[in-house]
Amino acid sequence: MTVFCSGIGGIGLSAYGALMRSKGHSVSGSDRSASVVTDDLVAQGIPVSFLQDGSAIPKDCDVLVYSEAVPESSPERTLARERGIRQLSYPQALGELSRGYDVIAVAGTHGKSSTTAMAARLLLTMGKDPTVVVGTRTHELSERNWRAGESSLFLLEACEYRRSFLAYDPRIVLLTTCDGDHFDYFTSQEDYEQAFLEFLSRLPQDGIVITHGSDPRVCSVVERSGRKLIDADHFPLISLGTPGLHMRQNAQLVLALAAQLGLPPADAQEAIAGYSGSWRRMEEKGTNREGVTVIDDYAHHPAEIRATLSGIKEAYPGRRIVCAFQPHTHDRTLKLYTEFLPAFRDADLVIVPDVYAARSERDGAQVNVASFAADIAKGSGIEAVDGESLEKTEHRLRTDILKRGDVLVCMGAGDITNLAGRMVR
């Protein structure tokens, strides 16, 4: 087939495009701007255009696969519709690609990418030769987010946003958490849990859900689905090459998966213990000339912030932790406002640049960042300041905040990752 991917720089769609090319299909795509992801796609021989006006769609295009971030009214989707080209969302396309495999899906509010990467490490180490699609670049996949395997196993990360995961038909689900997020789409916590119930109901009657029996929310959803629950809390909390209790809890899910696949427990523990983190998950970028250690992290939900800062405090005892936190969307920040305020207790200082408005069309009211920072200071009992913009935040960090020996955490799902790179240099 000739496949065109609109928004191919997305972490999911880029994996799909690369995987399709590895299977012999002709793949090209477009995105708004260049990134490390699009650079890698080009290196693999996949043409990427940064003009999303429709001009890059091949004349013989069989299917246009679009990122969920690309609206129906976009020039490329409009042109595809006029030309009668079949269109699929990324989850729909991945769902089609994974049919016929034994699908292991990793779902949940937090920890999906890390858990998928750990599971990939387990399966590869144990010679299971899986196909993998994960929402981050990992050491286990040669710093990429996909792998084409020869076995019947297909390991994928299943995102709940817009009920995307309803496109998949897994046999095993690893369910991390069900805390509630994406309230620009979901109408309530109940609606959020209902989506997970619908997802688990896609499992065959003999399908299983591996989760934490100590979490009442996930247990309630699994119970209502009528599927078998495997309690990962019965497995040990093993030491890993990356810090944090949340990471060790993710590893419990993978140990439970190993048991379900009949893998020797000691070998499974040894394989998983070597996991040392992934791209933008407590990723240490290095120590700069001023003696500041810089960490890049994707956390953008209050529960993720708490877990990540706790892990960093564990990994760097006695050092001052400065957190540059970029809120991701006004809508999420406002709807989870009270949960954000006490989430930074393990930092010593927080600086908050402008909100990253990734879905501005869905944002209603705007966050007052100065008030947000002041409320974080009260709620977390630490110093918190308004960084105003990413550029001004960088200037303040360099000139009057950071001291030798500090740990700087650049945190958020937006372009604050660029700040992490600059602060190392």
C-alpha cells in the first residue's frame, strides 16, 4: 500500500509509519515542524513534509492515517476526502495492523510508556520476539518507539484519550491506574471509568487484567467488566536501574505478566531489574558546567508529579531540587487545580512558565499563572514563582535561581523538553 501519515511526528503515529515501512509499504507523512522523531523517520527513509497543505499526499495514496491532533477540517484530510482516499485515525490503523496477533495492551492514567518499555525488555530478553509500539523512545528498542517482531505477540501502549483504545482487541491488559484525566473530553470521573470498562469488555471471556489489587478504582472497573483480575501486588517490589516507588510498582505488573506467560520468575526479575528508564521519564540529560544536574520528565498530571519528584528525591538525597513545571493545557490545570497544589512537596523551589496550550480550541477559561504559583507555594509549603514565559524562566534559572549542586527538573508534556536540552549545554 501507499500510506500517508498526517501528523507523523506524533509519538504514536511515527511508530505506526515506521512499522508499516518495515513491512514493505510505501510510507510518507507530514508534520508542523521538525523534531528528533521526524529526523529519525527521515533517517529510516520516510519522507516528511513540513507543509501540511495537501501537496505532499502521493497521487496513488491508498490510505491517509491521521493523528488525533489533526482536525477533520485540515487541508490534508479535506483533500483526501475530495479524492476518495480512505482515512483512518492512528488508533484505528494500529487496531487493523494488530489484528491476528496476540495483543498485550498497557493502559491506565499514568505509567503506560514505562510499563510498556519494561514489558518489551522482558519479552526481548526472554526470546519472545514481539512486535512493539510504545509512546516513548526506549533503550530496549535502540532509542526508537517501535519494533517489528516475528512472533505472534504484539505489545502496544493503549491510550484512553477520546476512547482511542477501543480500536484494539487485546488478550491481556496491564492496567496501571484509573485516576481520571483528559477532562477536556471526558465529562466526569464516572465517564472516564466507563471508557475503561468499555475497553476491558473487549477482552475475550478468558482474557485477563493485570493490575494492583490495592487500588479500589481499578478493581471496581475490572470487577464490573467480568474479566479475571491478576493482582500484581502479590509480586515483589524489585530494585531497578531507575528510581521511584511508582517504577517498582510498574515492574510488579510486568512480573505478573511474566508469570502469566510461564516465564521463570528468577529470569524475569533479572531481565526487568536492568530497566534504566526511557526518553523524558526521569531522564538525566547530564550535568552542566555550573554543576547542575538536569532531568527531563513528561509528568503533567498531579499524581505523576508527586511520583516523579519522590523518585528524584530518592535518587539525589540531600540535593536541592528545582522544578520548572510547564502546565499542559488550561483545561487540565483548572479542572485538577486543587490536586496540583500539594503535588510539589518534594521539590525545594518551583518555577512555572506559561501554560502550554496544546488544545487551545478546547480551553475555556485561562489559568492565572501568578496565582497558580502562589497557590502551589501555600499548598506544597515550598517557594514557587511565576516564570512568565519559557524564555524568561530560562533567564531566571541561569541568573538568580540555580546554584552549584542543584538538580533541575524540566517537567511537562510540552516544549519545556527543549529547555532541558539547553540547560545542559
